Amino acid sequence: MKILITLMCITGFALLAGCNTVKGMGQDLQKAGEKIESSVKK
């Protein structure tokens, strides 16, 4: 259980560091959603 929590924390920190801000993370998620939506429409 401790390993799972540790991995989740590391993943969360990596995501936040990758986009630098919460706003940036929201934009990243929006772009990912748009790509998924466009691939579904094809």
C-alpha cells in the first residue's frame, strides 16, 4: 500500500512539474481531450 501511495505522489508531482502550473495542466488535459475527440470522429 505504501508503494502505491508513493507512486501516485511521484506521478502527481511529475505532472505538475511538467506543465509548471495548475492552469497549464488544465490546458494539457484540454488538448488531450481534443485529440481524443478528433480521433473518435474519424
